Amino acid sequence: MTGPLRIAFPERTTAAEVPALFRAHTVAIRASRAPVELDLSGVAVLDSAGAGLVAHWRRLAPPAAALEVVGASAPVQAVLDLYGRDPGEASADGPPAPGVFEALGERGVGFVGGVVAFLVVLTDTLWFLPVTLFKKGAKRRALIVEEMVRIGSQSFGIIGFLSLLVGLTMALQAAYQLRQFGANIFLANLVGLSMTREMGPLLTAILLAGRIGSSTAAEIATRSITEELDALRTFGVDPVEYVVVPKFVAISITGPLLAVMATAIGILGGYLVGVLYLDLGHDQFVNQMLGSLYLKDVITGLVKALSFSWAIVLIGAYKGLSTRGGPLEVGTATTSSVVVSLFAVIVLDAVYSMIFYFG
Amino acid sequence: MDADIRTRDLVVGYGDKAVLSGLDLALPRHAITCLVGGSGSGKTTLFRTIVGLIAPLSGTVELLGRDLGAGTDDERNATLQRVGMLFQNGALLNSMTVRENVAFPLVEHTGLPRPVVDALVRVRLQQLGVLHALDLYPSELSGGMRKRVGLARAMIHDPAILMCDEPSAGLDPVTSAGLDRVLVSLKGIFGLTIVVVTHELDSIRRIADHVVMVGKRKQGPPGVLFDGPATDFFASTDTGIRAFLDRREG
């Protein structure tokens, strides 16, 4: 039979002294089979850290150790009484963690729920579109114009600049090959077709996803967590009709216009390479390019631009509307809207490319 | 009178607009001071100025004998570390669980072992009746729970001064009374200096040792209407104070 384990606390037992006490005695207390006595007779100052250490040790000590506090003065005892004993983890009694299949099932159900919620946003937008345009046309016109200006002014410069660079780069890459075969003139076909059918709408969509998709998600998510959308509902105004539809209409006009601009500036980049580097004449380049373009190519580009714009604004709106919680969730919704929008744009682009190639 | 919080010729406001002027206050040490006033009277502006969230337009604020406007940032931060703050809606960090939120000041400013920090967090949460929320995120809490978690965080590092912005607002009467008991026991056991902005007369009656009332004065710009013991406040025959008390009681 060993004697009791006696631990004397210093005169000041505060946050500064607790780490050393903890390191010196915790292992011994946990393993002790003999009674443990915490001697607080010399303690003049005990703060919450000291009381927390006692509370922790009370919970940690095995029953056989019968941990006891001795010698505490009245003020020190008052602090100890306030802290009592560490209650331990209440949440340990919660439901067990899901298994692999359960977790997979949950993710599957979550995905399907997300798709359904997105379709609800899509159908609500289409449902409220005529209401917004015709019944509440005058009331919402200002909102639509405001959104168009915002989308255009935010994206105009960067889309134009990057389109010029893409047109220049694409033409330079092509010129390197074409010169070897004396086929310089086909640069006009290549730049004209690829900018019109592919690069113009795609580049526009990528930049719109970054600028407009993210800001749409952030704005609607913030409105959601600050109960602005609930306020609209209590006024009998549907949030989709008031917030989403104006953005949808605005981007339906602005998105294709930006794509046309991107296409034209991209072709200008190719023109500069053709005329200045490959010594093509102005008329030669323009005639060759116009001759290679058909109405179908222009329609392909416009259909892509419109579809990409819809996908971006609807995904941003869906992510925003489904946000619950606080500022962290706004950030998550914003990031997620950009990633999902880009994914959707690339998938749609592949689908359209196949349809228009074989169609 | 010993005072942990002093203001000298303080003018508080936003931009160039003064909300309250000529504030010479000395809030008593180891006592609960209730800061009261009508809506828009400037009590929250004064409260936020005292804790350094708003710069004073002129004058000084001294916390624990140190002028907040003087000295280095480190000195200012060292002073503010001795102040616990309960914001009106809890102001919890949304990216952290309740456990992490409450532990935050200890983790940032002490070298306490994690098990001791966890024990302190659990004890504080149990005292405030929200231990079951330990691993929840703020977005999963009700308004009252958020406030109680905010109070647990404000008290976790044994501040010398505890500042509470409307702690009873949004709480049911039973929880509110329980919270008041905690504040009184903290004052008694730890000798805290506590400042509470509140509208609740029942709460003021339960906890206040001292009352400061601010608002429009009969003469001069808005400022202090009353500064004295709580018993004198409730016994006051001043028409402005009676109007405030009777409106609340009525």
C-alpha cells in the first residue's frame, strides 16, 4: 500500500503556472491507484486557469484515486466551487458517424436534391420571365438596365483586352505552321472560324463566370443570410422574380453582345498578325475570312454565348438562394458557383460542338 | 472612487457629428454599471468608444489606468486583452465551432495545455446552459444560445473588465435572470468590473450597482443625464429619468 499522492499548488496558481503543473503531474494522476490530494493551502491567487486544471484532474483521476482538494481558503474555494468538475464531452452521446455506404448515399441524395433545387430556380425564372417583362415591365425595367450596365461595365475592358491577346496568340501559333506550307491565307479562315464558333463565346463565358457568376452568388447569398429575401416573401414578392429574373434578362442581352465584341476583337488580333507578319493584304484577309464564315457559324457562336450566360447566372442564383448560415457560407457559395459554372460551360461547349459538327 | 474605466471630457460620435459630449465618467471598480438611455441616445456609441472600436472625437478613455489613445499598438492590445466583450448578437466566428470560438482567446493569448482549455470551455458552457452546443457552428444556434456562447467567450480569459452590449435582449425571462445571476457571481468571485448596456428594467434592478444614463439634456448638447448609485437612480424624481423608468415600467 503506497501513501497518498500529494501535490502542492504554488502561491499563485494562474495561467502562467498551470502549464508547468499540468506537465509535472497529469500522467501520475491518471495512473494513480493511491488517493490523490491537491494541497491548496499555500494558494493565495487562483484564477480560472488554475480552477480549470483542478476541474480537469477531477475528471481524469481514476475512481480509486479519490481525488481530494485540501487546505483551500474561502476565496480560493469560492473559485473552485464556480468551476466544479469538468462535465466532459456531452456530444459523445450523439449519433455514430455514418459508414461508407451511408455517407455515399447521403452524398447521392444531396446531389439529387441540388439538381432538383437548381431545376426549381430554372423553372421559377422561366415562369416569372413573362411576368417581369410584361406585367411588371415598367417597375423592373430600371433593375434590368442597371444589371446590364453592371455586367457590361465590369466585363467590357477585360474581355476586350484578353480577346485581343488570344486572337494574336492563336494567329501567331497558326502562322508558324502555315508559313511552312505557303498557306498563309488560311490564317483568315482559322481565326475567323475559331473565334466565331468557339473562342469568342468561351472566353466571354469564362470571364463572366469569374466576374458575374461570383458576384451574383455573393449578392444573393448575402441577401439570403441577412433575411432580405425573407422580407421580400413577406411583401408577397418572389425573390426569383425580383432578384434573379432581372439578372437573367440582362445577361441574355449583354452576354451575346460581349461575345460578339470578343469575337470581333479576337479577329482583329489575327488580322494584325496576318497583315503585319504574314504580309497578307487588308482586302485579301477580310474577303478570305468573310468567305469562310457562314450564317450557321455565327448562329453557333450566338447560341453558345446565350446558353453559357444562362448557365452562369442561373448557377450563381441557385448557389446564392440555397445559402444558409453566415459569412463563411457566402464565401463557399461564391467559390462553388464559379467552379460549377466553369464546369457547366465546358460541358455545354462540348455538347454544342458535337451537335453543330454532326448536325 | 477607484475606477477601472474613466473618460475625461470625452466627445463621441461618427465622422464630424458628435452624439454625446462632455463625458467625465468614472465607473466604479468591482461593480456592475448599467449604461442606459432611450433608443438612439448614443449609449452604444459610447460603449463602442470605451472599448476602442470607435475613435473618440475628442477627450480620452482610460481602461485600467491606461489611456487607450496613447502608447504603442502592443500596449493598447495588452490593455484590451484584459477586457471581455459580449456583443449584441454574440459576434461569434462563423467558421469555428462553439468549442473553438470559446477557446479562441485562451489559445491566442496563453500557453495553457489543450485539455485544460477544453475543460474550461466545457465548464463555462455548462454554467451558461449551452454545453450541448459544444461542436455546433454558430449558424446552427438560436439567438439566445449565440449570446450565451458569446458570454462564455468573453469570460473565458478572466478579464478584469467585462463589457456586455444588451445581454438580455432576445432571451426569455428565465434565461435572462440566469444570465444576470452569472454576472453578479462573476463580479463577486472574480471582482470584475462589468459594464452592461441594457433596456431591461428588471435586469437593471437585479444587477446594477451604478447607473449611467445618457441622452438629450434640457440645456446643452446630449450627454450624461445621471451618473450615480442604482438606488439613487430608481429613487430619482428627475422628470427625464422618471419618464424613462415609468415608460419602461408602464
